[in-house]
Amino acid sequence: AATATAATAATATAAQPTASTSGGPVPVLHLKPGSTPNRGGVGSASDVEAKANASGDGTEAFVSAKGGDDSALAFAPAARSFASTRRVSANIEAAAINAVLLSLNLRTLTFCGVRKIAELVANYTKRQLKHLDRLNGSHLEESITAYRGGLSASDRRAIERRLFDGSLRGVVATSTLELGVDLTALDAVILNGWPGSISSLWQRAGRAGRDPKRPALVIYVAYASPIDQFFMARPQELIARQVEAVVADPHNERVLRAHLLCAAKEEPLRFAPKGLDAQIWQDGARACGEAAERRLSETLASLEQEGALVHLGAGVWRADTLLATPAAKIGLRAIEEERFSVLAHESAAAPSPLLGLGGRGGCGGGRQMRGRRVQRTTDVIDEVEPFRLYHELYEGAIYLNQGSRYVVFKVDRSAKTVCVRLAPEAKYFTRAKTELEVTTVGRWPVPPPLLSENSPALLGAHFGPAISALNCRGFSKLRERSGLAFDEMELRMPAFRYDTFATWVDISEELASAVSAHGLNYKMGVHAAAHGLVNLLPLVIGCDAAEVGVECPDTASPMSRHYPLRLLFFDRARGGLGIAAEIHRRLPELLRAACEHMRACGCEDGCVCCTHSAFCLEYNARTDKRAGLMILEALLASSAPAGDEVATVCRPCITPR
């Protein structure tokens, strides 16, 4: 995973900005004379500089890498003060750098955190390359595409073939390209935002520089988020930090069922005393607590009742002989097995009152639109998990796929299909109005977390099963150029519910009254404190913040539903991931880190570097940093004698990479 340097001389400066689908300006790049890339690879000079300006607001992004044999650090600083200067979006910066590298004939891979961002960055890059094509008579626009989970197998194979034959110079991808596809001739990797872990950072960076005879470049473009800015202020710690331990819950019922079936299909399970299977399954469950032992016994009994396992007696279990190979049915990327297929219809086939456009006729594919063939309705262009229907694929949503823009006009839950059609005429994007309700259904008698080995325990912290219910009540239409909302639409959707595990900290009425006595809103303080904690999870726990849900109270309306006075975090996966249990165990450490980070931030009222979260369903509205700090400091100050509760929790399995 060497981080070497690219070696082609070029400078790109910004012209007049064009429109951005996120509401911000897109800088258009011009290459200065003197840039002469060679042989489809790396050039011969010693510097690469890319600069993008957004005219009119005084902000700028700058990336530089010096040539030579040593590694180089590419640094894109955020704005000095979020109160006075608005930084250009990191997505636009990444696209600007991407366009420069591709125009220099460098093979580039850009990593993004989620599917929608990957599609946006690919779209931004195409716009800039299209402008360069008009200036230089080149054909760069079609040399880049997005690669992400959910694409059909035929689309993935087509992209991979183009990567290998050289017709595709750039790819904007999610974690799907971290592993599995052997790419040996990449010149540069762009990391758009924090990858989620140190291990992912090096895995992605290592995609470039695999050929020892070719120099390579790795650029980390930081978001204005707490975790990104933490490492921007401490770049040496980013390089020197150890790879995290893996946090997982092997006793998640879905994971356990799949593993037991696969193991029993290969060879009968023998739970004889001191036997290998007994050590792996029974002793492992016993080490994780009584709940894990009970879950193992219940899962074996359930599989026997279903006929998938046969109990031969004396602790021996085998898979039913008629059972097909279970490993072929297990997804490696997600626990959730249910999928919805996204089907593309021709423009004339689907009337869309949401766009105000009529149409009639059957489905079918054939005609060209903006360089991409419109598929028949029988063609699947994407496969998505159910929860994405509430964020990206609700009826009326604008949906991006492979650089093309679609509108969703029908969701059929019984057939598990989402029907979309091309909508290049839609000059807006959509934003869902989602609601989350988490119901705790019990408190497990677990030991309260300790502030330190020789100090009292933290009061008010609980762990137990919970039910998460996600709903979408409507969406906003926002203008492409300004990002301002111009229409509101209502939706009625059944809630998406699943069982999981949660950790929460009760906040006393006395603490709420003390915060109010200082003239602060305690509900806004709870909101800010929850964000401050979840933002530091990657540093303290070593997990991706996207894997953990947080309860964000809606304080806008006095008629909104009642939220308990608590800070609550839950696993964003059916059956749990083990992260909530680890948060409970290390809660004091997390509280300290959040307090220190919020105090160190120079803002007064909270900002994207301390109390804002990219995953907030309330879009970071109504948070109060000062009230949040008071709450966190008061929780740290509370204590009780350790050892009041002595039962054991089902602890997650933590193994070093």
C-alpha cells in the first residue's frame, strides 16, 4: 500500500462555475499549456497540482504532490472558520481533482462512502470532462463511470472489462472495489472522505502503487466532519495509527443460522466434550455470556424443527441430505437478505404526475438517450435493501444510476420491484423526510461501565434489545442550482421495522432542569450531545459511524411525539452487530473523547466539525453545543459504587486484524 507520487506537470484553475445537483457551484477546470502526458500512463515532469476555485465566495481547495522517490502528502484544508467562510463541497473538490488526473491520462480510482455520493461525484467529473472535450476536441466524458453495490451482474462485468482493456480510465466506487477485482495498473487513488476505518484506508490506498515500476499517487480529500478534521489536524497520527480490532457479534441469530447450516453441510457437527465443534460453538458462546448460550440452543432447535438439521443424538447434528448448498444463498456484503429490484421503463411508458408529465404506451427498450440505452422493464438496473426505499427510492424520488437521472414512479412491495424512468428534464433533486422511532423492550442486567479500573461506575447506562421503526412521511424538491426547496410532497409508507440491540443513557429530570436554568434548551442539548458521541465512534470503537443509529429528537414542533430523556445508540442491522454492546462497555471513554473534541472546536453554537452528523434524519437542525457539553460533563461527573450489577452481557467478539 505504498503512497508514491504521480509525476506530470500541470496546473488547473477554475473558470465560471456551472450548476451542481447538491446546490453548490461546480468549478470548470482549464489545463495550462505545457502539460504533455505520455504513453497513456504517468508523465515525465515532477509536480502535479490541482486547484479548484468557486468564484464569488472566496473559498478554495488546493492539492499538491511533489515528485521524487519519497511518499507525498496531499492536503486539502477546510475553511478556517465555518461562521465566516463556506468551504466548497468535498464531493466537488474530489471531482475537480479527478478530472485533472484523467485529463493527464492517469488511471484513477475514486472511493466514496455511499452509493449516492459515488453517483454524484461521477456526474460532477463527467461535467468537467465534457467542458474539456469541447475545448480540446478530446473524448474524456465517457472514460469514467460509477461502480457500486446493487448494479446488475452484466453492468459490473462490462465495467470490469472496460477497466482491463483500458477504454475506461476512471471509476468512482464505493467499498465494492476494495476487494475482489484485481487492478494492477492504477496511477492514482482519491479517498473522498473518511473511509470508515484505518484498515479500509490502507486497503483503498493500496489499490494504487501495486506495480513497483510505476509511481502512484494517493489523495485524501477530507470532509468537514469531526473525524475527517481530527486527522487533518493530526496527519501523522493518520499514518501511524494501528489497524482497528474487528467488532462483530457472531451470535446474531441470522449469522448464527447461516454458519451452523454451512458447517453442518460440510461435515456433521459433533458437540462431544472437548471436541473441536464444542470448543468453537459451545465454549465460544459460553465466553460471550448466558444470552449467547441460550441463542445457540434455540437456533439449533429451530433448525431441527424446520428440517434443515437432523439431530442424530449424542450431540451430533447433520444437515438434511436434500438441503441445497447453503453457502450459495448467503450474501457476503450484508445481513439483510431481502432485496428490491429496480426496473427501468422508457420515458413514454410511465406517466408521472409527480413530474407533471403524461405519457402512454408499453415498456420496452431500444432508443438511445444521452449515450445510454434505455432498458426494457424486464432489465434490472439495480438491487437494493428495503431501507433504501425510505431514503432514495420512494415514489417521486430522483434517483441516479450510472450517471443517468431517473424518477421513481411506482414501488410494488408484493413483487419487490421499484419502477423508474429516465428523467433528464428534471432540474431538481429530492430529499426525504424520514422519521425514526426506537423502542427499547427490556434492560439486560449488565455491569455498568467503569470510568477507570479504580474509579466508580457510570450511572444511568443501559443495554438491551430494541425495535427500530423507520418511516418516510414525504419529501422536498430542491432546485438544482440554488438547493432551495420549491415543493413539498406527502407520502404514506408502512414502517420498516427490525429487531436490534441498543445502548442508552438516561438523563435525569434534575439535569434537564439545570440545563434549562442556564437559559439553554435541554432537548437541543441532547441532540448535540448524541451527535458529539456518534461522531467519535470510529476513533474509540473502530466502527463505521454508518453502522450505528442515533436517536435525534425532533424539537421543532411542540406537538411532536414524546422522546424520553436519553442518549440512545443502536445497531443498524437486523439482529444487531455487537457494536451497541461495545459502546456500552466503553461509554466513559467515548464521553471523555466527545467532551474534549467539542471543547477544542472553536465554534460557539456547534458546527460540522463537532455537533453535526452526516446521518442525522433532522438534517442537524436545532442543536445546542453549550447545552450538549453541559449534559456530557454532568454524565461524566455522575458515579456509583462499582459492582452493583454482576450479570454478564453477550459481549461482541473482538479480534485483531
